[in-house]
Amino acid sequence: MYKVLLVDDEVVVREGIKERINWSELGLVCIGDCENGMEAIEAVDQLQPDVVLTDINMPFVDGLELTRYISEHHPFTKVIILTGYDEFSYAQQAIKLRVKDFILKPITARELHKVLEKVTAEMNDDKHKREDLDRLKIQLNESLPLLKERFLERMSTSSIHPREREERIEFFRILLNAPYYMAIAIDIDYFPKDHQNADKDLLRFAMFNVIQEVIEQEVGSIAFRTRDEKVVVILSCEDEEPLFEIAQKLAEQMRHLIESYLRFTVTIGIGRSCKSLNHYPQSFESAMAALEYRFLLGTGKVISIVDMEGYHAATGGEYQEDWEQKVISCMRTGTESELKVTLQAIIQQYRSSFPTIQQCYIHIQKLIISLIRDLNQLGLEEVDIFGELNPITHIYQFQTLEEMEAWLFDCCKHAINTIVEQRDDYRSSQVRVAELYLKQHYSDEGLTLAKLCKHVHMSTSYFSSVFKSQTGSTFVEYLTTERISHAKELLKFTSLKTYDIASRVGYQDPHYFSMLFKKITGDSPTEYRQRCLAEKA
């Protein structure tokens, strides 16, 4: 039941309302009545009503002052003003104070019943919304651990924009702010044969707890579970040098505790160190690669990728996927300067990492294949960028990295220009569609930016920017110009009344139309028509 408080200085009015309204039928209960605003303020603070039905003209504190107090101190309480004063100023103040209804006396019980029924429906709707929001908050809190793990896994396996990554790290309250990082991957070798699936789930959970207890000694480290039942530790440190030693110590502790207390073995892979979270996916990938050496070395081992592959041998391929993504990003965003810098950096790393140009050919080919795949997704064909040449074999004509770099830059620059032209053509065509729509529907009073954007299948913010750049006008300016232009034609060549013309060009309010017409043309509609007639004569 929602609680209702009556406030009116006339006893007859209060008693009449209490007796003639079927409160229980509406889901309401009248908890009391007051004869003035001062008494009502005390009652509102004490009884916390859901609805206050009040008159305006009362001694001590009037209804508007009471409403203002309720609005400031009890914002969820609905106020209905029931008064004999029909002055517009009262209604204006009531609107500003967010009064739910402003009703003039006299009013019948049936009319008041409808008003209360409407307010009750609104309160029920508000209540359901709050309950839905509370339920969503509970579900979010329950899902936070899983969402956190999925984010950490995504951060480990793919490239995430730094801004998004920082926002998520802050949201999940993850303490990762050191400059150097290293991944440690833990995988169960096998379970005893007599363990059931439920026991296995319990043991996985116990293993994760052991790992978390071990890494608690290292500030700025975190563990998470992947979807393929592995556990990954992100280890961070202020300096790169101690990272490997710390990782080895933690890995040995985890391996020993899991085997001693849980009675099964794990293999632990230690990846390479990296500087910044931008390059952490490479460390994660190398930790996973270290696990694969279990096939050769056996189970229950701590395996470092550096021990198995050497630091320098692996470094050459470590950055490759990251560079491919950077080149593709440059082509998508159309930044030639960034493209040139990126390609220069790639070639420099090729020069320092690979002893022969043949190895460079292999990685350039991988880069070209990635570019072709990405360009196909944008609707471009290989021939649009590389011409009739086969780019995979064409690179063998180059004898130096500089020649290869210049050719690749020209190809990518051509791709950028093609993409930009495609994008511009699409934007221009959409703006033309929008202009045609505006010319055909200018008389529609309900024509809005959102409606137009729905027609051209573009977001409002992006469309507004494109439309302004293409036409030199905003949506409102363009629509207004179109409407006034048609209004001038009607004033010049017809004898229609001003209000008819206003309606025909999309303005239901003739006063607003006249004001707008004078603001744009310098003449009122009547003056403009008279001037046109004089010119004809």
C-alpha cells in the first residue's frame, strides 16, 4: 500500500476526500491529514508518505512552499496540487517543482480517483524499475569475478585499446601499474583415475586458491582462470632484471604445494618479460608455448621459454602480430604519417633481429597476407592495391630492406587513399539521400534528426558531423532554410493565410513561424507578401 497525506485548510474538503475515495481499491492508504503547510512539513518528515495531496492557499506555509520543501528533502514523494486558483503563474511554479498533477476545484470523486489511479500506476512502474535495477546490481556483483577473469583473458590474448584497458583495470580494481610484466601459465598434467568430475572441479578450485595464496607475497600480481581450465599469473615488477628470478621462485612454490597437498602434478610455463601491458599478449603467448615443451621434458616441470628457445632467437617473431595490427590500424584510420613511421620501425627490427633477407621475406609475406585479409573485409580486392602483380612473389625482386619498405609503403598508401575515397563516396551519397529526404518531408512537423538518421542508417553524432562538413549547415539550419524557402513561395504565389502556410511547411504554431520568418528574412510574412505584390505592380 502506498501512503497518502491530505493537506487542506478546509476540514470539509479533507473529510470529503477521505470518505469518498476507495483507497484500498487503488492500493493506497490515507495515513493522515493536515490543515496547513507547516503542520504538513512535520508530518511528511515523520510519516514519509508516498503521495501528498495539497491545496495552495493555506496559512503559515502555502502549498507551493510545502511542495518546494518536499522536492528538496523527499524527492521520491509525489505531489498533487488541488486548488481553486487557476492563475498561470501557479501552474508554472508547480511544473518547475515537478508536481505530478495540478487540478482545479471543484473536482468530482471520479476525477480524483482517475488522478490517483494514474499516480499509483507511475509509482508501481518506478518501483518495478528500482527492483529491476537492484536485481541487475546483484547479478553484476555476483558476475564480477567471472567478468574480471574474462577481461584478463582477453587482455592476454588480444590487443585492447589502452583507454579501454585502463578503464576496465580501474573498474575491476586490478593493481597492475608497474612497467614490466611476465606471464606464468599453469596447467594440470592429470588427475587420479578414480576422481569424478565433481572432484575435479573441486581440485581445480583448490589449485587456484593455492596459486592465489602464493602470489599474494608479490605486490602487483594477479591470477585468473582461462576458459580451457588453465591458470595464468600476471607478474609485474618495477625492474625487468628480477622478474625471471621471482617467476622461477613463485612457480616452484606453486608446483611443490599443489603436488604436496592436492596430490596431482602441474606443468608451469614461464614466458618472456615485456615492457608495458601493450606487449603483454606476447608474454602470455610465450608462456603457453613453454607449456608445449611438456611433450619433450615430461610432466611436473617448471619450463621457461627462454631456456628452451633462447632470448634472441625468439625475440625476432615476438613482435610480429603486434606490428601487423599496427599497420592494419594505420590503413583503417587513413594516417599516412603513422604508416610510414610504423613501416620504418618494422624494417629496423627486421634488420636487427634477422640475419638474412630470406627471413624478412617470410615475415613480409605474413604481413601481406594479413593486409589482404583485412582489405577484403573492407570490400577491397588484392588487385585494387597491388595491381596485377602477385605480391607474395613480387617481393623477391628486392635486394635491400629499403627497397622493400618503399614498395610496401606505396602499396599501403594506395590502399589508404582507396579506403578514404570509398568512405567519402559513401558519406556523400548518404548526405545526398538525407537532403532528398529533407526536401520531400520538410512539411512533416515530427521530422527530427533521429528520424532522418534512422532513414540513412547512421548514428546521430556521426551524421551531424558529416552533414555539417558536406552541406555547411546543421540539420536544423538546413531544415529551417528549406521550410522558409517554401513558405516564401507560398506567400508570393498564393493567397493562403499565414497559419495555413505555417502548417504546410511544418510549423503548427503560426506565431513561432512568423517570428522565425522575420528573423531569417527581415520581414514578417505579411510584409514579405506586400513587398512581393508591390514588385509585381
